[in-house]
Amino acid sequence: VEEIRDQIVANNQETYWVPSDVKEGRFHNWLKDARDWAVSRNRFWGTPIPIWANEDLSEVVCISSVEELAELSGQPAVTDLHRETVDKIEIPSKKTPGTMLKRVDEVFDCWFESGSMPYAQSHYPFENKDEWEKGFPADFIAEGLDQTRGWFYTLMVLSTALFGKPAFKNCIVNGMVLASDGQKMSKRKKNYPDPNLVISKYGADALRMYLVNSPVVRAESLKFREDGVLGVVKEVFLPLYNAFRFFLQNIERWEHNGNKFVPNAETRRQSTNPTDVWIQAETQGLIKFVHEEMQAYRLYTVMPALVTFGGQLTNWYVRLNRDRLKGMEGDGEEAEKEAETGLQVLYDVLLDVTMLMAPFTPFISEFFYQHLRKFQPSYAEAANGGGTSNPVMPGKSDSVHFLMLPKYDEGRLNPEAVEAMQILQTVVEQGRYAREKRNISLRTPVKTVVAVLRNPAPHVVEGITGTLKSYVLSELNAWEFTVISKEQENEWVKLSLTPNFKLLGKKLGKKMQAVKKFVNAMTHEEAVKCLEEGKIEVEGAVLDCETEVEPKLDFAREGEQWEPAVKADGSLVVAVDCTQDEAILSAGVARELMNGIQQLRKNADLDIKDKVEVFFSEEDGVSVVENAVARNIAIFEAKFKGSIPLPQRYSPAYAVPIKTDTVEVGGTEIKLSICRPALAVADSLDPLVVKVLSTLEPAEFTEGQEFSVEIDGKAFSAKEGLDFWLNSGAKARGTDSLKSDRFA
């Protein structure tokens, strides 16, 4: 080893390691001080060293193959190379005829065998010679950190000695998985859970993701915790599965209306919906990132990116588009068209993510793929035995594991859309935090939310105050949202600058305190000017504002109604107007009532398209909910497609309840009923006509329709909109009940 040590060190420099500090530090230091290696061991079990010799070792023969051993010994070729077979074979001496050479007692060090793995596994050079030489050195190996003095070392030593080059090109070094208390896992101590039970309980995918998304892939130690595996299931797999299930449910709903879902790339690309543009840009950026990082063998960056993207998809895209994907955004064909566009985008994203995750979480990815592939036109070809054919394609391929990673579409990369959405999310998160500080529920609206951003890009401001503004208002349940202009910043915030004293210590020396005092005393305008100029001059020292100064915004507006929240790095301030007047409080009650209605619909197993009428009753003398509905009619009409909840007195006597329950709204309990749609009649209408109309369905009538009937030989007539109405809400509108502060 010592004779080729310099070459071993040089060969190590030709390899690529992750993390690189193991190669440059621990492994390099071991190689540069390498000593000669005694490859023999005195034990029974092991690979026999192929040396035959006489007793005084004056005649030594090293055997190079089974064939040579058979030729020299005159015995049949052996197939079992263990000691109990090989030790019986003797070779006639050429120097001393009549005497026999016997194999030496020693066996190989087992690490010699490990280091020989690249050659032994292919039976090189006796078989597969050409194929093996084409594939050597190996593209990639992986093992634990402890192998820097074991397998990694012996691979490098033997390949250098035999071929003058390393045995591998790329190497991922894993850290050690320890027990939860930081000790080594021990069967005796039983300080770790049974892996079979963990897999049975949480699934192999959860365990894989937990390990790949841990310090282990950075050659650091991991204290294994079973609740960490559970966390993967709860925080990653369940939200992703729910998004997948939500997609399938809405595809079923959309196709139930006579449509057929077929993936369409053109529909996705032409979408102008800002969240569609954003999630497609995020997806293509993720694909590009995964390709780049996998090519660099950096697993420790890939898995966090996949986990983060899962949160973006489930917590933001799906949530922001729930009503749209359900066909509830807009009316008629417009709503269905919007739903289809959103479903096209969601399908494409789910399929891409499924293929990206397949190498890391093979089982849940396969489950997703087997459902998603059925929508592909090429799926029909799979039934003809073409599922494994080449070239593979989604749908036709029988398994996601036959597919290559998807290639990114440069045309859908959109850094500006991604940046604008990142700022939106930060604004929403800080806005929620500000509400929490004042204990204001998200069900209660707030009047105004303002945001101050430090040097925002024009496209960011344009995005969050333009196409994305409605999402900010919805997520924060706010009536107005404003981004403060640069000219008005000083009315809302103060920009402060903090010198980075760790960097400036040697540079400033005794001037440190003077510089600190000067910078702390700067006004907002002075700080802004320094940032624009890029430098601060004080006491003869020049500070670089890019690298040596940390800017931070702080809220400075007066007024108790404002509750601020400042991002940790000081780059953004959000302030919420917490004024709680009657209009705000009633809107909050209205929001609670909406949630109660939605929950009651869910409990009644109603479909999105099922039309119902909603009635409520409060305790005697209490009209909190009634007043809230009267003040917020437009909100209810927008949410429930023109329908509004009405006091129980508006319910026809013949109304058929579907589900009734008691719910708490506005601090009081109300009785809430969901009823089948029914015609509403004027109080003055003849009881006989009322009885007939009570048996008819509203769908049988149109607005303004005349109705005639003969009862016991007497003719009656009634007109919709005058004598009866298509529903109770129409009656309330027709009798001007909805125009007053209260319903009646």
C-alpha cells in the first residue's frame, strides 16, 4: 500500500463524494497516512489464500484460477472454494520431485473480499470481460460513514493496485441511524422498535421518506424516532392522498354531467388563472431542480423540495381552488369550463409528482399511478400487452417504475409568478399571526390589511394587488388589502439598519461603538438613502450595505386599531385593522352560519349540485342571526348561488326537512334545517290551491308562469311571482321583505 499511496490519494481526487467534506477530510486523511495492509487472517472461516508451498516456504506457487489448480494438482476442477475442500488438494513439487505442496493455513481478510466485489460479482476476468470493462469504474456506490476505513478504503486500494484508477465515480456517504437516546441500536438493549412492525404500521414508504429526508443522507447521525415516521404519514402522505382523492371525486362529478376527462396539454398551457400559472411554474421548477440535484447525487436537497412542494399543492393550490374545482365558481358552462381547466392542471401536477416521487416512495406512487394512468389515451394499448414496451409512456406503461423522470417544460417556468405567490403566502401567514395576537377568529372579517415590502419587484406588487388580490382577501377574510407605496412607507414603518459586527469586528476595531451609535440614530429616510447608495460612511470607515449591514422594517403607525406582524428577517410588515363595529361582527356571524350550513349539508350526504332551502329559528327575543343575514344578503347569495337562509317563519307548512340540527352561531344556539325545495305561496291564496301546489315540484315551473287548476268543478288560477313563488327566498324578495333592515 505504501508504494502506491500517492497514486491512491490522486485517484481519490478523481471521485465525487456527497457530502464532499468526507472525501476531503476524513477519507483523504486516512489515505495519505495509509500503511501496508496484512491481508491474511488465521481463522477457519474465510476465503482461502490461493498459495501452495512446502514446509520451509522455499517453494511457493500462487494459483490464479480454478483451471490452473486442476492442471497443477492433476485433480478435477473444484466448484467449492471453501477451506474444507481446497485444503485437501495438494500440488506435486517441481523443485523436489516426490514431495507435495500444501495450501498455507491463512485466509483472506474479509475486507479484501469486500474490496474485490466489483470484480468477483462478475467473475472477472474469467467471464463477462468486455461488459465489465465497459462498466468500470462504477457510476455510483453508497455506504455508511464507518466505511471510510473499510469498504471505501479497500475498494480504492485494490482498484489502484490492479488498474491504476478508482473503483467508483460517485459516492454517497450515509450517516449512522442511532436509537432515540443517541446510543447505538442494540439487540441486547432492545432500544429500537422492530423494523417489521414499523413497516407494518406505517408502510415502507413512510420509513423510506423519513430516512431519506433526515441527516443520514448528509453523513450525519439520526436519532430514530417512531413518531417521526408517523409524522411523514400525517404531514406528507395524508394531505397528498386527500388531494388525489379530491381530484378523483371531482372528476367523477364532472363526468357525471356527460363529460369525458382526457388530459389536454393545450388547455393547461392556455390557462390564465394565476394559481394555475403558479402551480405549473412550481412543478416545472421542481422537475428541473430534481434533475439537477439527482445528477449531483444530493438526496438531502431533493426530498425536502418534494415535501415542501406537497405542502404548496395541498395547502395552497387545492385550498384556493376548492370551489372552482367543484364547479362552483361562476355559473353554468362558465363554471364547468373553469372546473375542467383546474382539473386538467391538477391532473398534470399529480402525475408529474407521482413520477418524481416514485424512486423515493415506490408504493404510494404506484397506487397513484394506477389510477391516474386510466385517463391517458394510451392506456387502451396497455391491455394489448404493450405495457412494458419501449418507448414507455404514462398510461401505456404498466408501472410508474417503467417511466423515466419527467422532463421540465421551459415554457411554463415562471419565476415572477412563483415570487408573487411566495409573497402572497407570507402576507397571509403574517396576517393570520396578527389576527391571532388579537384573538380574532378567521370567521370574523377585518376591514383592512396593509402590507409594507422592502424594495418589492414591480411584478410582485402588480400580482398581489391585481390577479392575486382576491386570494389575499379570501384567506384573511378581509374587506380591503393595500400594499403601501414607497412614498408612503415612512407613515407606516421605520427602516432600521444593524451592522454585522461579526464581519466588521476587525475592520472597525475601536470605532465599533461610534459606528453602532451613528447607525442606530439614523432616521427612516436616512436609512433608505444609505441602502440606495449602497454604503454608509462614518468615522472614516465605509460599510457595504449589501454585505455588512442588515436592514429591517418595524411598524411605526400610531393607532390602537392596528395589529402588526413583522417577518423574522424584517423584509415585510403586515398590519391588520382590528376595528370591530356592528358591520364586522354581523359579517362574522354570517360566516359562522355559512359554516354551519355547509356542515349540515355534509352530514346529510348532499352533493354539491343538490339544491335545498335553509331555515333557522332563534330563541324568543333573540335576532342576532336574523340581523346578520339581513345585513349580508349579498354574501349568502354569492356563496349559495342566489339562495339565502331564512327565518323559520318563511318555511312553508308542507316543507320536507332533510336534516335538522342545533348549532352555535354568534354565541347563541339556533335550530338549523335543510329542506327539499318547495313552492312558496302567498298568505292570501286559496287553501285548496295551496294544497295542490304543495304536491308539485318547483322544477315544473318557470318565472312568471300562469297556473290553472279545477277543483270540485271550480276553476282556479295563480301566477308565479304574484300568488306563488319558485322558492321561499323568491317570495321574500317578491314581498320586499329582504329590502328592510329585518326580514319583516
